[in-house]
Amino acid sequence: MNDHAAAVITHEGLGGLIAGLRAEGFRVIGPRLRDQAIVYDDIESVADLPAGWTDEQEGGHYRVRRREDAALFGYNVGPHAWKRFLHPPLLRLWRAERSADGMTVTATSEPAERYAFLAVRSCELHAIAIQDRVFLQGPYVDPHYKARREGAFIVAVNCGQAGGTCFCTSMNTGPKAEEGFDLSLTELLGDRHEFLVEVGSERGAALLAAVPHRPAERQDAAQAANAVARAEGNMGRHMRSDDVRELLLANLEHPRWDDVAERCLTCGNCTMVCPTCFCTAVEDENDLAGNAAERKRRWDSCFTMDFSYIHGGSVRSSGRSRYRQWMTHKLANWVDQFGTSGCVGCGRCITWCPVGIDITEEVRAIRGEGGSDGRA
Amino acid sequence: MRKPKLAVWKFASCDGCQLSLLDCEDELLAVAGAVEIAYFPEATRGVVRGPYDVSLVEGSVTTPHDAERLHTVRRQSRTLITIGACATAGGIQALRNFKDVREFTQAVYARPDFIDTLATSTPIKAHVNVDFELHGCPINKHQLLEVLAAFLNARKPNTPSHSVCVECKLRGTACVLVRGIPCLGPVTHAGCGAICPAYNRGCYGCFGPMETPNAPSLSRKLAACGMGERDLQRVYSTFNVGELPFREEAARHGS
């Protein structure tokens, strides 16, 4: 990957990284405790991080809990995903005003600020890579995503534990961050609360060089490897993924779709929390006098009726057809469209489904392993 | 060019939805600039005779007199837009539909024989053709301005009928229901901007059922959050009890 040796930093070094990023003009976004959840928001210092907090996750269930230690990154992924910043939920595309000789259209200028994301998990790095393929690597580049993504600094964190709905090992997306970061941290909890730092880019190396650090020793690397192995060993969910594309496409009329439709609220929460779902709607507005108009883009969901509305009505009017569309796109048709699965095993769609519909359990049921859910 | 004439009508209601128009504050001058406020007794005694280009109708029909009056409103209105839960669903007063209204009048009034009321509270659409329905108890003033701007400029208003959950996600609120707080958001029509969950309260369903509500599934979750049968009956029996998905779900619970 690169020639830079791993290093070890303390809280002081971590504070230096945050300060260094801010001094370079980055807007640092990271985990914070707010409204009894760990969300992604602006970070000014180490004091903003959720020290000593973790989360308890199950299908349709999320609670923050106190840890027995002061771990800064001792939680798993929460209600927010980084797409909130790279692919904003609401974006004004342009504004038009009537003028004496016609109409003036002004495109919204892209923000000048650059993001630094702190504590990006391995599944999330994969999710960003998937949205990169969607927005940047196809025939049509999304300029809004591009402006936010380019130059973004990424500090990854390796998971030291898995959450109750995690299944990254099933999707080959974690828990160890392998690429796509500038720096990667592994929290070393023990007598000395430190962080093993791996370097993923030259600018990452430069930032690390500017903060107090010591070279990583063999026992540091071993402790970090143990932490990741612990996460690997306690995944909350599992899903066999090697044949899931063929499985789903061969079962488009499976009775399980009726069963899930009976539970599905068609509320759209799964798509909104999914770190790879990217669909948007475009809305035009005008003022009362008809002298100004705006075009806005906002997150949309394949679970809404408007999403599949064409002349005469919505193509996917039943909950059955909408859930099937979402799941077969995510796990099967995504592969044909973009070359990878659309699922990174982060478990958000399970945790944040109000009624706890579990994608791993649905796959098992369609596979004919009904009765047991995806729990490890 | 003549400015379009706007009328605001009241039926059985609390006036809160018409007040949303006065509550527009900064935008009120723009409204007055775009339309001629021709009939709006809540705001002015001045009356400009009909017909009217746009009529906003608040309230439900609960008396024989109102049932007649509504037809005169419809006849004078090019476009008729209902505003609020009373006008679109019958309002909280539609709870009478499931009881004997004579018993109520006898319990409440000293001279119930003076009271001339219907057995039911019904939405405007049950009586006349309605061009557009704006949901909410009360309506959201931004949505009201959006609907007016859309009708004045001959386009479709942006008032999505998906769940409140989408609005929570847009503003970044961590789901209250998944954190254990009972919430009607997943079965409720968007439009308020998901105010209550942003303050750690569950949604009360003020905007009525969303486009494809699955209330039985939500009720199982609410029961798991600790709500009893009577609570479940009551939570659907509020301002939008007149809407079939809520009425049916209320009827499945109780006692």
C-alpha cells in the first residue's frame, strides 16, 4: 500500500490530528452523542467525541449505553451515513429570475470547504467507494458529489467490536480498513489508552508527522490485530452472499415477498439510512408572483408512490413490489449495473427499520432456511 | 392583468388553519401582492363579491345549514382547495360519527332542542368536488404558500404523500421509534417537516394517513413499545379519525 511505518499516538496526538486538519481548512466531521444517538456532526476537538459510549443494536432497536472504559470509538455505525455530506439530502440546483429581457438562470455554486471525515468504518469506506462508482465513474459524473468528494480527507477507524446488526464479514467489506483512507486508527484500550495509526496516503503521512507519535512496536500491532479479530468474531448477523444474486433473481415470485409486505411499512427508512442508496427526486418551485423559480434535488426512496409514478399511476403500487425492488436492486441487479453488490453489511437497514425487517433473515427465508433469522 | 381573487371560508373548525395564512408574516405582503384577498372574515370585514378564482375551505360539515352553504361556495369558486384535517377528513369532531350525537347535546346543552346538528362530521369532498386537499392539523404555512404559488402559476404543488420518516431523515433526526418512543410517523402523511421527532416526541399523526399506510404492522411495534389496546385505539382516534386507514386501525383495538 505504501512505505510508511505504523505509529502510535495518544489523545494528545489525536487532538493534534483534528487541530491540524482544521488548521489546513478542513471542516472536520465525526461522531458525536446527540439525542441519545451517535451521529455525524462537526468536531472541534477530542472532547466532542463520544468517550465512554457504545450502542446496543437489534432489528428496529437502538440504544446508547455507557461503556466501562473511556473508548472514543467504542460504538458501531449509527443513524447517519457519510452520504449526508457527500450527497446532501436537499440541494438547490439553480435559481431563475425573470428579467427585463427574459430570464436569468444562476446555478448554485459548489461549497468551497473541504471535508475531513473522522472515524470512517471499513464498511463505510466500501459504501463511499460504491457511491464513487455511481456518481464519478459512470458516463455521467455528478458535479455536486464530485465537488464534495474530491479532496475529502478520510481518517478511518478499525472496529474493535461488531454491532448487533453488523455483517460486514459476510459482504467482504470489513472490519479492517484496507484502502480508501488517508490515515487509519485502531483504538488500543488498556493501561495506556492509545491509537495505532496506519498511513494510507502522502498527505496522511504529512499530517501524522506533524503530531507527537512514536513508532509502533510489535505488541501494538498485535493488540490492534486482536481488536479487529474480536470484531470479526462477534458479528451480529451473517448472510451467505456468494450466490445471493442468482438466488433472488430465481425467486421473484417467492411467497416470502407477501410475508415481508405484511410487515413492511413502506416508510422508506431503510433506503434513507443505507449508505449506498443514492436516488433523488427533483422539484421545481416558484414564488407567488411567478418572477422567480428554483429547482431542488432531494433524497427520494423507491418505497414512495411518486418514485415509480408514470402516466396513469405508480408502477410499483404494492408494498410487495417495492420491497422486492429495493432488495433485488441492492443485492442482485446492482451487480449487473455497477459491478459490485450494493450492500456493505453495515446493518443500518435492520436497526433503523421501525419494525425490524432483517435483510439477512429475508435472504435466509428465500433460500428455504426459514425459521431461523440471520443472527450469529 | 387582474389579480386572482382569493376567498377563505370557514366551516366547523377551530380557525387554526386560516390563521396559518395570517401567520405567513414575512410572506403575507407577497400573498397580498399576488392575489386580491376578496373574502376573509377572519382578517377583514371588507367583502368583494364572487365569483372567486381560488377558495380555501377550512372546516367540516356538521349542520344542515353548512351542507347547503358549501354548495354556494363551490358555485362561486373556480378552484376549491380544502385546508386542514377538518376539511379533508372531518376533524376531531368526526369522533361523533361513532356515537349518538343526541346524547352529547343532551349532556352538554341546557336546551338541546335549540341545537340543529347533523349526526356526522364529514369532509368537504363528501359534499362537493374538491380540486386539491392540503393536509395537517394545522396545515403547514410553507405548504400553504407552495399550494398557492403552484395554483397561481398553473403547476402541480410539491406536497409529497410519503411518510413523515422521510422528513426525519432529510433533517437528520435519529428515529425516535427505534429508540423506544411510540411514533405514528411511518403511517403519517408528510408535510409538517417532522417537528415532533426533532424534539424527541413521537408523531401524533396530525397530517393523516400517508399514501400506503400499514397501520397493523406499526401497531405491533407500538404494542412492543408498551402501548396497551386502549392506547392503540386512542392514538388513531384523533384529528384524522375520519380517514379510513386510521378509523379501521382504531376499530381493531380497544376495550
